[in-house]
Amino acid sequence: MKKLLIVDDEVNMQKVLSILFRRERYEVMTVSNGKEALDKLESGVSFDLILSDMKMPRMDGIELLKYLKKSQINIPLILITAYGSHQVTYQFF
Amino acid sequence: MAAGVAHQIRNPLAVMKVSMEMLREDLAYPDNDTEAGDLTGFILNEIDTLDSVVNNFLAFAKPNRGNKSYESVEDLLDFTIRSIPLDKYDGIRLIREIDSDIGEHYFDRNLIVQAFSNIIINAFQCSEKGDRIIIRAYRNESALCIEIDDEGKGMSKEIVAKIYNPFFTTKETGTGLGLSIVHRIIEDHNGSIQVDSKQDKGTLFRLMFQETT
């Protein structure tokens, strides 16, 4: 079973995404910000995929992505955001 | 501030949408002709409407900063087309007629994609199954021309005269800001818009941008 880490400060979003991905047979863990995600990774838990909100307190999704790249932690990360716009997309091209 | 408010609205909308899509699968899948399919479909459509209302208000409230550079016209149009949820408009053909040597133009890509997108989505919304929408890009002697040509329900002259007025809309759920935003963006690019519309025949939007030197 693939392991997924959901990183989102909105509790209802965590819950609904957990249900969605458990239906798709993922093993799901949730945390509330990038810092908690790093703590989880540093504690030795490994994941096949990270699904992260962009805007969060303490450490946001972009900082998390940068940290993973810098640390050469090769876990695919999908950013999700309620600030979705062409501008946001272009930041990553 | 507008972006903050938008975030506060979009997050609950996203939760509602994902939850409703799962419920729809549980209640109506695979036979979407059921009443449950209709009702969940209404809710999903209304969520999309609210989301587009937020997007339009955000775009209208936001000042245009002007971040222009030379951009590939073909790439911008293809990016715009890819960002449109074509699966919502089943049976409408999108035809792309972009000159192969169309080259580049001096655009703020974020803004111009938004303008193209608003016009193309309008074209889809006023079209029906079996209609086609043509997106053309070509150059005449002095200008780059982008056309969005639909076979939808068209507009009377009286309506065409008002389409850029903020908050004017003929849609039941529109904000009336989409074409106001387009108008402002095209003006910011020293461009002009021609609209040729005939009721029950369709509408042609032609955007013209003078060559920059």
C-alpha cells in the first residue's frame, strides 16, 4: 500500500482528502504545516507521495518543496492551493 | 486583502467540491441520469459558479502591475486552452488555427492568458452541442490578430454596446466582470477589440495588437 502524507492547516481539507485517498487505497497520514511534515520525515517515516497546501503557518508548501530539493529527499510533492491562478502556476516554470 | 478573502472562500469551496464529487460517485455512479446525479450535479455546478465569482472579483480588484516580455503567442494560446475544463462542454468542437510562423508578442503573460481565457470560456458557455469554436492567430500588415469565433447564441447590438460595463451580464449566474477585465487588459497592451455578433448565429471577438518596435 502506497503511503501518502497530507500537509494542510485546514482540518476539513485534511479529512476530505484522507477519505478520498483512502478510497484509492493509500495509507494516509496528516500534518498541519511544512514543519510538522519535516518532523515526520526526520523521525524516519517514509512516504511515496506528499500532497501539500501552499499557504500554511510556520512553514508553507513552497518552503517545504525547497527544503526537500535542497536535502535531496526524492519524494514527489504535489502542491495544492486555494490561490490557484495562472500567476501561481508560472512561478514553477 | 482581496486575495485573503478569496482564500477564505475558496478553501471551503474546495472541501465542498471534493466531498460532493465523492458523494456523487456513491449515489449516482455510473448512471448519472438519476435524480441523485442531477442534484449533485447542480451543487457541483453552483460550486464552480461561486469559484468563478471569486476569481473575477479578485482579478477586478487587483491592480495590473505590467510585467511584460516577449512571449510565444502559440504557447500562450495553448496554455490557455489547456487551462479550460473542456470536459464540461461535451460536444462542442474547439478548432485551433494558429499560423505556424506567428512568433512572439510583447505581453504580460498572466494577464493576457486571463483575457483569452475569459473570452474562450464565454464562447463555450453560449454554445451548444454540435457547435464549434475556432481560435485563430495570424498577422496582417501591422497587427497581431487573435480571434475567438463561436457559433453560439450571439448578442443584439444593444447588448454588445454594454458588454464591457462592470457588473453587466446576461447570464443567470455571471458577475458581469469577465469582459470588463478583458477590456482593461487589452487596453493595457495597447490593443483593441472588435466584436461582430449576430443573434442565433454566433460571435466573433477579434483582438488586435499593433506590432511593437
